[in-house]
Amino acid sequence: MSSPVPSPPEQDSPQQPSRTAALSIRGLAKRFGDKIAVNGVDLEVPAGSFFGLVGPNGAGKTTTLSMATGLLRPDHGRALVHGVDVWEKPLEAKRLMGVLPDGVRLFDRLTGEQLVTYAGLLRGMDRETVAERTGDLLRALDLTNDAGTLVVDYSAGMTKKIALASALIHAPKLLVLDEPFESVDPVSAANIRDILSSYVHSGGSVIVSSHVMDLVQRMCDHVAVIAAGTVLAAGTIDEVRGEATLEDRFVDLVGGRNTAEGLSWLRTS
Amino acid sequence: MVAHLLRLKLTLLRNSLKRSTAQLVGVILGGLYGLGMLAFLVSGLVFLGSADPELIRTILVIGGSATVLGWIVIPIAVSGVDMTLDPARFVTYTIPMRQLLAGLVLGGLVGIPGLVTLIAALTLVITWIRYPAAALTALVCGLLAVVLCVVASRLVTTAVSALTGSRRFKDVNGIVAFLPLFFLGPIIGGLAAGFQGSPGFAGKLADVLAWTPLGALWAAPADVAAGNPLLAVVRVLIGVATLAVFVLLWSRSLSHALVTPPYNAMTKKAGGNLGWFSRFPATPSGAVAARALTYWVRDPRYAASLVLIPLLAVLLFLSGGGAGGAFAFVGPIAAFLLAWAISADVSYDNTAFSLHLSTGVSGRDDRWGRAAALLVFALPATLVLTVLPLLIAARMEDLPVMLGLALGFLFTGTGLSSFISARYTYNVPLPGESAFKAPPGTNFLMFVVQFGGWLVMLLLALPEIVLTIVYFVSGDQLYGWLTLLVGVLLGGVVLLLGIRAGGRWYDRRAPELLLAVSRNR
């Protein structure tokens, strides 16, 4: 797997956010009460890359992505989308981004079709384009037959897919997807991967968070490992994993692996 | 195991208090209110002891029956008032049925309603203290009756929770089951009139209730006091038999619920119908308006306020002395309530609000969209509700003043709500919950915002209110027309200012708004 734009992230000085990267995060930090959720995260998502953000539960992935997309105000640090500061020029930055947040509700009393239309109209797109793209997205995500069903009655995987459609409607330059494959069935997941791959080939950039290492290793060209609110390693997949698989490398970095000695009673024979 | 379930309930209660100070204050206020009620109840019951046994019996049987009825009806109305020990959550554990039942009954007593009922029932011993045998009977019967209350309420909850698998049922039930409570006032008024109309009415009612499962246990001590132990035994038997049947039914439905996970039947529907989205302009504010209007119909939390407005008219007609009295003010009152209805709009969105944030909707578009959705139906509704009562009462000469007051309230209130919903958030029923469900430890901030908001609204509409009073005192038509003029102009100005201020606040603080609403989950 080679990255279409193999610009190493260390090109820019660590203090100066990159102007060319699709997403450039510098020193983002957030504290909730006594708990430091994100502790100075630096990330470079090169333009045209398929970037995986991996980390154990509670590592600060969602918090980082929320701050990078303008949903959560950071205590420190900056986030730039194609050179536009998310917190200084939010409207301009948000036009460039498509966001699939994790763990938020949707306006689920709308039908699937209405929800995607709503997302398009909120972006100020015209009615014809919205209608055309909504139809295309529903078809691509295999939701056409449920377009008129209320989102509240959707299954978890369908809900994820309709949220993804809402994030894609305005053809953003950068896609920020938090756990896009959670509870999505294998066929739909493969379809989504195809959509994302061709999106990247056509010049778009994607950052996905996930804890499925195998998926990230196959799908992404760049990866960052994050734990306890800090970046442990970042770069191309091959740089980060070296000789090992990404999963082994991840466990090395994050630690906390128990040996299989325990639970001796949990044996059926 | 029973002790475990009890401890679980206590831990849940304690942890729910730890979440925020505002919630804690709310619970303390609720507790103080409960304590006050309890003190009132207990002293009343103690004093009742010195009354004539016949009167004691009448009051206890009617009051007791109402208590049992309350325990049965309220959980349906508030669909899942206390689901902390929801049987569905025990599906994967192998708890023996007998212990699960006992644990759930005791768990049901933990909490303000359970404790108040229990203490009140035990106080009956003091009420009957002049008749020792009756006091002893009261102790046994009181405890049995409390268990009956909890079991009946649990039975109803379990039976309903089997139905609530379907979202549509939940939506409709949340509104419909509340209606009897809404008319509680007139019902009690009717009963009170019955009591006053014929002195024997209460006694007769008690006689009937004493033979029903609702009142039998409460009547038994009175029979003992009246020297009729045989009758008392029969009443206790009625009560015990009821309890046995309820426990049997409950354990049946519980074991059924434990092996039948909730299933939501879904019908596939193809698209093609965009509803309001194809009727409003294809702009961000038009889209917000279309979405909000869709929610007024589809979300039971909003639809409930729509149902309540015509009911309010009926209620005012019934209790306000027909067409001439309070009924004439239906228009202004409805306008006031409708305008206030969007004051918690962002809280109602909950985290779905993040879509507005990530799409970068401007505060102006967001505020205008929500206000427009309200005005689209609230304006005609206000006009109709203002004109109709005056037509019925043949008081059309009052139309200008009433219209001025109603429109003043509507515009002023919409402006104020547009500002408040962007500025303050508080815990509201979550999406999908009943409109009348009080969120856990309904907090202090909510009361402050609600009452503060109403006060500010009355202040902002003070010119219209003063002019209305002057009109009715002086009877001069001029003041009527002045009210209309001020209502439309001043109201319009407050509307514009409110939307602008709310929009500015939204533009600056939208991420903080999202954070605030995401705490309510």
C-alpha cells in the first residue's frame, strides 16, 4: 500500500501547522474536570491519504476528532483543514469537511431520505442537486427500499449508513469518520470501503477511527496510534508497523496485554 | 439475592445524584416537598383518629382506594416512571423467580412514593389506636395494601413493557394515557360537588369501594372497630386473593418478558415523499423550519403540546363558567403556551443538534427556521382561538384588545423563546420518551428557567397587559385598538431582537450548547 501523496508529515516544523495537509492538528488538548481526555495531540493527514486513527477504548479518539471538526472547543491547540483554521473560520472549514460523529443522535423522526436531504439543504445546496445526490447515496448504501422509513426504526447498521450519507452529500474534500464500520454488516462494510477508496483515488482525504486493526491495515495508507490522550506513533502503515502486523505493533505500543494464564477455570474440558 | 437487588436500587439512586449539583438540588427540593406532604398526611391521619369511626372509615377507604389506583395508573401515564429495575435488564441472569419478585417489590418501595405510602400506611395504626384490635388489623392490612400497590404497579409496568416494544404504541400512549390526569381537576371537582350535593354520597362510595380489591384492605380495620370481625375477615380475604392473583399474573408476565426480548416490527417504505421539505424554500432556514414542523407532528414530545391546546380550551370552558368567563381568554393563553413551547428546542434536539453544528448553519438561519415553523401554525391557531370564543359569547367588540394581547404574547414569546433556547439548556425528556416523563432528578435550573422565563415574558408584554386592563376598566374602544397596535409592533420588535440575540449567542457558543445537551442522556 503506497500513499498517493507520499509527503512525510515531519516536513513542516512541529509548531507550525501545515498548509498543504488535508487535516493538520497541533497540540490539541482537552480536560473534563480532573480527567485529561486529550493531552497535546499532533497529527498530519496528508492530502489524498486514507488515514486510520487507532487506539484502545477511552484513548481520546472521539474527543480529538470532535475538536478537529468544530464540535467540541479545545482547551489548547489548533486544527487546520486544508489550511483553514477550524476554530477561527468555522464556516469555511466546515464546508470542506464531511463529519460522521460517533455516539450522537440523529434527527431520527425524519425518514432516511428526509435526513439526507436535510443535511444537504442545511449546507445551502440547491434542491435539484440534493435530490439527485440523495438518490445516488441511498442506492450506493443499499437503503433505497427503506428511504421512506423513519430513521428511529432503522437498525444500528442502517443508522450508521444514513449518517454516512448525510456526511457525504456536499462532496467534501476531507471526510472525518468516527467508527464508521461499527455494527455495519460485512456486505455494506465492503460497499462503504469501495466508496471511500474511490473517493481517495479521486483526490479526497479520509480519516477514520477504528479499533479493528486488520481493517485499518488493509484499507488505510497512513495510521496513528493514540492512547491515553497522546499520539504514540504516526506515519505510513509500513513505517508504524515495521516487520510486525499492525495489531501486534499496536499491542506493543499500548501495552496492557494479559497473558493467557488467567481464567484457568474457563475451560470446558 | 433479594438484598442484592435492593442494594442495586440504592446504588442506582445514589449514583444518579452524583451526576450534577443542579440535579441534587432538584432531588432535595423534591424530597422536601415529599417530606412536607408526608408530615401533612401523617398529622392528618393522627388527628383523624379522634373522629367518628364511620368518618374514619369513609376517608380511609376512599383515600386508600385512590392510592392503589394511583399506583396502577401513573406508571402507564408516564410510561416507565421507574424503570431502574426494568425486568428486561435481568434477562441474562439466572435469578430464581421467587427472589426476583421479592427483590422487585422491595426495590419498588425504595424511593419517595414508596416510602410515603409505606409510612402513611403504618400511621393507620395510630389512627385506629383507640380500638386495639382494629389497630392490629390496620398494621397487617396496611402492609398488605402497600405490597398490593407495588405489585399492581409492577404488574402494569411489565404488561405495558411487553407492548412498548412497538414505538408507535409508545408514542401514542405517552399522550393518550395522560388525558385522564389532565382532566383530574374537573373529575375531582365533580366528585367534590357530589360530596356537597348529598351528604351520604361519600359513605355510599366508600361502601362500594370496600367490596372492591381497591378498598377492601383499607376497610377491614373499620369492620373490626365496628365489632364485625367476620366481615373484616371477608375483606382481608378479598385483599389477599387480589394480591395472590396479581402476583401470579405478574410472575407469568415477568417470565414471559424474560424470554421475549423487545422486538420492533419495521415496515419497509420506499422514499419519494419529502413532506414539508418539498414545501418550504430550499434554504438552510427553510430546511430547519421543515424539520421543526415535521417534529411538531411526529415527535410525541411536541405533538403533546398540540393535543393540549384544544384540551385547554375545553377545560377553560368547563371550569371557567362557560362562554363568558375565562374561555374568552383562550386565544392569549394558547399563544403564550405555544410561544413558550420552543424555549427548550435545542434541549429537545439533544445530540442530534450536532448536525446543525457540523453543517455550519448560521445562528440566524437556525433561529428563524424554528420560529417560522412555530408561527406557521401558531398564528392561524391563535387567530381562530381568539375569534371563536368571542363569536360564541357574542362579544366581537372585544376583538381588537384580545387580538392585540394574543398576538403580543405570540410574537414576544417567540422572540424570547428563540433567545432562551440558544442560551439555556436543561434536562428534558429524551427523544423517544413520553412528553410527560420527568427526567431523572428534574433539576433546579429547569424551574429557574421556566419561571424566570415566564416572568420576563410577562414583563416584556406588560404594555399590552396594562392596555388590556385599561380597556376593560374604561370600556373605551380606543384602548382596544391601541392594544392591537402595540401587540403587533412591540411584539414584532421583540421577535426580531430575540431572534437576533439568540442567533448571535448561537454563533458564539454552539459547541458549548452541544456539550451541555449531551450531558442529558
